[in-house]
Amino acid sequence: MPYTPHTKDDVKRMLAQIGIKEESELFDYIPQSLRAKSFDLKEGLSEFEVYEDFKEMASKNDTSKVCFLGGGYYDHIIPSAVDALSSRSEFYTAYTPYQAEASQGTLQALYEYQSLVCELTNLEVTNASMYDGGSAMAEAALMAIRITKRDKIVVDSGVNPIYKKILKTYLAYHDIEVIFMETVSDKVDTKTLTSLIDDSVAAYIFQNPNFFGSLEDYSEIVKSLHEVKALAIMSAYPIALGVIKTPGELDADIYCGDGQSLGNYLGFGGPSFGILATKQKYVRNLPGRIVGLTNDRNDKRAYVLTLQAREQHIRRAKATSNICSNQNLMTLRATIFMSLLGKDGFAKLALQNYNNANYLKTQLAELSAVKIFNQNATFNEFVIELPITCDEFLDRMSEKGFFAGLKLDHLYENFENRVLVSVTEKRTKAQMDSFVASVKEIL
Amino acid sequence: MKKYTNEHEWAELEGDIATIGLSNYAIDELGDITFVELPEIGASAAKGESIAFIESVKAASDIYAPLGGEVVEVNMDLEDTPETLNEDAEGTWILKMKVSDISEFETLMDKAAYSAYTQTL
């Protein structure tokens, strides 16, 4: 017998209130084809049978290929200590550590994470993480709207197209005008940007390196934004912050990014976490949980969730956001990952990525059949233009043992022959040389 | 002379400038004040609309304009020392507004009426 607290009369009154007759009408929005055909589940399986089933499914994955895929999620080395420490049962806590007296370990780990993010970005405050890079960007946009009390957001063409989709979804029911700049090259279209930036704009969102891997100096743009009291929102691949100008150095107001590259696996696009950091003066507009450091009544160091009055359990409808959760375990992995690398190690890692990718780029540029799309300098990925279609190229490279890159034809118009190639510290010179040789054979 | 709203703001009128704060009752209920979000100079609100925001260790609450008008001054000291409100709530102003219709002031409660009102809460 299903347990539902509502009597038949309750249900009738609720349905009448919203003007429908049957409960089933509530599901009209879901196409019939997507609904469950039946809830009559089969008989259960034994542990052994389930294991065999899963093994068979897993064997369909191809893990043998050398990966040059990027575009937001990257194939980095993950030290074993990350798995070992993050799988300790103490950290497998269920949910919000609101009860500080029972959650000091979790809270301290989050506090360390926040400290590391502040060092990485050169910004003063951050929260205990968001869901992913896209949701962090959308929350950054909402922050800018609240801070400036303006309702227009300008999004650079170099922003990850998936983040743009998330922005659209997230902001759909807010009274916000979002202007997406058109993609003409890998560079910022400064002329169009200048014509768009005025005192009606809440923020300009840019990504460095951008989705095509290109780097640009945004200092002047940030200055011109501040002249009209608009905010600069910078999205960046966190590894790149080891070598490029940080958001703090650029005087950007809000940083957002995806944390997968910091010690998290490429698991079909997740799980990951989002990073959101800002200046001290905007801390009360920062959504999500923030862990603070204080002293208990015996004068011992203690960690607590702080500034909770921004959040929905206190401020209700006027909360800074309805995000009341975070990605604890993923941020824990990032904390361990960053601690193991240290400041110098992190900078070296970034440099290795830069060097590897630029080696491959130079080698490919020498082939007559390949053109490099990027005009600006690139970090660890770049776009190649081919005489054949993306699909053709990727299929043939796959036969030679490579995931050769991310096809861009489904993300941009007129990009049928363009592929985004990414190179991390994991790729050896031999692998890159063999990649070039294979491209030569194909084209 | 202070007059009060049932949202617990007080206002004092001098010409068409109203000095605005929160009542002793409101501050007692809120407890230790940790933050006051002040509006921009020039911000306007109709009577009863949210104009500022206050946060304490146990709650967060809007401050509503007791009278309609435009903000002409804010008490910047509250940014660093919001606890002044706990020390002397009705002696600490939060903001000043240029009132568009001073007759609205007459609709507010006097001290006795407000005191009787808080007894019912």
C-alpha cells in the first residue's frame, strides 16, 4: 500500500485549486514516449548476476584510445592519494554540515578548499562550491544583477557553448536581457563589445582561455567595464590559472569555473563541481554555503557555516539563491589534488599543458592539409581546420587509436570542418608524434 | 516626535526630510545585529516598499519605507558598526528620505499607539 498523506478529498481540492480534473494532467508536459511504460519490475538478481551484467556493460567502453578530448573537461593525471583519502568513510557524509559540533572534519576540508581557491584566483572570498561550471556562471550572472541592480548581461562569443545553454535555461524566467555575441573568430570582437558596454549593463562574461583555447589580455576591457560600474565575470579552466593572469590580478569581480580538472575523473561528463569566487565587498551576494573559522567557548579553533542569513532557510523567497547544497566529495578531491601539487607544482603542471599543446600545434601547422583556426596564443587546446568533415576525421583517427578531439559542427554554424584538440600533461611526445603521423596518413 | 509603522520602523519628520530607524521592539526581537544593507542615495520607494535590509545572528529582514520618497542620506557608520543598533535602537538612524507626501506621516502610529500594538503581538 503506498503511503500518501493526502485524503481523496485533499487531492480533489488541490486539483480544483489549480484548475485541473485528473492527477494525470500534471504530467501532460512530458511526452508519452518518455514516460515509463510500466512499473512492474522484474524479479531481483543476485549479487553475482548483477556483477556479471555490469561487467558486460562496462566492457562496451573503449578505454584503450589516447585522448585528445577537451572543451571543458580534461584528461589529467590523478595521484592515487586522491582516491585513497577521498574514499575514507569519514568523508562519505550524507548532507549539509549544518550541525557544526558533529561535522568539524568536513567543515575543515571545505574551509581548506575555500582557502586554496582564494589563492588560485587571487580573490578574497569563495563558497563551498556549486554544481558545475555552467551553474556557477549562471549564479555569477545573477549576482551581478543583484549587485548592480541592472538587468542586462553581455556574454562573449568565446564562452563555452554548453555554459551558454545553461545560462539561457537558468535565466529564462528572470527579467534579464542576455546578449550573446556572435562567433566570428577566436578573438574578442572589441568593436562590437565597445558598442554594447554602457551603464545599462550589469556584467560582461568572458572566458580565458576561451572555448577555442585562445588567450587574451582582458585588462583594458575590465577597466572599461568598471568605468560604467559594470562587473567583469571571468570564467576559466582552473589549471590555466597556474600561468595566466588570475581574476584577482585582472581586477575581475567574479570568477566562475568548472572543477573537474582538479582531481576528478572524466565520468561521462561528471560528477564535477563549480567554483565561484568574488571580492570581499560582494560576499553577501554570493550564493551557496560558506564555511567560516571561529573560536568555540573554550577558545578552540572551530569551523561553522557562516553568513547563513543569505540562504533560503532563513531569508526565504529573498535568498541570494535556492542553491542549498554543494559538491562536497568533489571539492574534497580538488583540495587533496591541489595540496599534493603545491604552488610550484601547480604552475609547473600548467606550463606542461601549455608546452605539450603548443608542440602538437606547431607540428600540425606544418602539414599542408591542416590549418590552425586560432590567431591568438593558445593554452592547452586549439582548433584545427580540415579538408574533410569532423565526423570523417574523428572516425578515421579513432581507427588509428585516438580520440582525436571534440567536433565543433554541432556547436557552431559553419564549423563542419573544425575540431578542438586538447593536450594535457598526460600526453607523451611519442603519442603526439604518432598523432601527427596518423593525421598525415589520413589527409 | 517619532511615529511608528506596524512593520516596526520609526520616522521623524523635519520639513520634508524623514529620519528613519527601527524600533527598540524590532531590534530586541532580531537580537545581535550583524549587517545592514543600505540603499544607494537617490533610490526611491513608495510607503511600505522595501528600502533596506537588516541581518542579525538569528534572522534577516527587510526594512520598509515608512513614507514614500527618495533616499538622501544613509548612516555609513552602520557598515562597520551595526551593533550600535543594539546599544541604542531608537537613537540610531539608518537612513533619511525626502518625503513626497508629508501627509503620510499623520497615518503613522504615535508612541502610545505603537506600544499598545506591540502588546498584541
